[in-house]
Amino acid sequence: MYFASDNSGPVHPQVMAALNEANQGYQMAYGADTLMNEVRDRIRGIFEAPGAAVYLVATGTAANVLALSTLANPWETIFCSPVAHIHEDECNAPEFYSGAKLTLVPGGDKMDPDALRRSILAEETRGVHGPQRGPVSITQVTERGSVYSLAELQALCSVAKEYDLPVHLDGARFTNALVALNCSPAEMTWKAGVDAVSFGGTKNGLMGVEAVVFFDESKAWEFELRRKRGAHLFSKHRYLSAQMAAYLQDDLWLTMARQANANCTRLADGLRAKGATFLHEPQANMIFAQFSRARHKQLHKAGAVYHLWGAELDGADEQEILACRLVCDWSIKGDEIDRFLDLL
């Protein structure tokens, strides 16, 4: 009954097998391995972007901050949601790597186009004394489990393009959003107006690899320099390539995301039946649910692992309603979900 994070799940056996196969013999280092050529072609194919620049790094934070530092100058500001991963969970790494600041667009889980426009218009008003306008960064799936629709993505990108600003998509859970929307990678990125995407794999069954895709190939060399300068160019790069190659083979990436989302739907339906309420409507593989402290204590005592959200397990009022976050990955078994619900 492990619902703490999709980072906590196992690596898919096909990925482990691919790593073992890649471990035979010798390969050129620093991304010159033969597998990387295959990965680059596959990613270009699934994004319908034959001219895209494709790179691999080991962490989601590296993917986000290196992409953003390539898109933003140090005197600019990056526009994002107040609950964007780059603001909440990356220890000021975007500011450290880019030299830029973050401007939090007022609002909730998702950015609103009108609020984004107001935030953009509020900058470049003080000449040399204030920050200049920089990239817009969108988290998809959001940190609260919501999914931007294609129309919502297009609306945000349209506002950014009004001011000639690039758009970055933080896709740590890219594939969970993709299968939830039942659309193509191209529709969720460059066709909507996205310039660069962090195409995540670690949260979806890989050991540790993310792709950074630039649809504007003119950014390629700068990204390569920033990746090396930032200490994120792997020498034994073939182990990153092997993971991503296995991920994309026979649509494993889609299979795992569909399973994770299906697990989440099964859990969400069961929670509703038990009388739990939701802070946000579950749309992908994350749930923010509320039920009594007594029930939380019972679940934790039985071995359930998940995070309370802005609350403490200990307290006198057993009937107080506490919020929690529950995350499903591809590997959670149905009987674990059912046992959790039975205990609830």
C-alpha cells in the first residue's frame, strides 16, 4: 500500500534488461553512443519534429533548469504558477542556473491566461531597473494532479507569443497527461505553441532519465554548453540512452502511464464510495483526498505509506478531517488498492 510517490516505485523489468544489455562491451562516451542516435530518432518521430534537438539528463530538476536557463537571460523573469514544481520543489535551482527570477502568476493550481497577461504587462515597466520579460513555464501534470486541456495550453501559449516569449513545458508526468488527454505529443507541445519540453521518464518506470527537447534547433549548442558547465553531461551516457530506448520500445512509456492512471481511477472511485472528498478532481495519477484523522491513523498503523498534506497525524480530535496526497505508479497491484480501501 505504497502511495507516497511515483518516484518510489520500481524500475520496469524491460528497462533493467536493457541496462544489462547496454553493459556489454564498449561504447563512445558523452552521448556519442549508438543507442543515443536511435533515441534521438524515436523522440523526433513521436513528437513529429524531425528537426528537434534532443538531449538526455538524469533528473527532472536538471531537465527543467537547463532548459529554462537556455531560454532565459539573467536579467529576465520566468513566469509560472505559484504551485509550479520549479517554484515549490527545486530549491531555487532555476534561479541558480539561469540567473533569472521567478514571477508567480496569481491564481491556483493552473495558470489563467488573463492573469498571465497581467503579470507579463507588469514587467518591463521600469526600464533598466526592473526585470525583463522571459519564458513562461507550464507544469503538466500540475503539482495538484490536474491536467491542462489542449485548449488551455494553446491559450497560455498564445498569450506568451503576443509578447514574443518562449514557452517551456515541465513534463515530469508528461505521459500521464498525454494518455489522460488522449492526444499526440505534438498536439500537447509544439502544435500548441511550446518551444521546449522536459519529457519525463523517472516517475514513469525508469531508473533515472529525462529528455529535453527543443523544437527550435538554434538552441542546441547553448544547451550543450550549459549541460556540460552545469555538470550534467554523463560520461557513461549509454546507460541513460538504454533506459530511454527501452522506454520507447513497443510503447512501454504509454503502457506504464495508462496503468498508473488506471490505478489512480480505481483508487479515486473507491475513495468516493467510502465518502472521501477531493481537494482537486483527479485527472491523471495523483489524488488529494480528505477524510478523518481516525481513518488516517488506522491506515498508517496497517502499513499504508502516503503523505498527509498540510496536516499532522497526531492530534486529539479523531474526527478532524485531514488532507493527504496519494500517488499511483504503474506497478501498484489492484489488491493493494483494494486493501487500502477496505481498511478505510
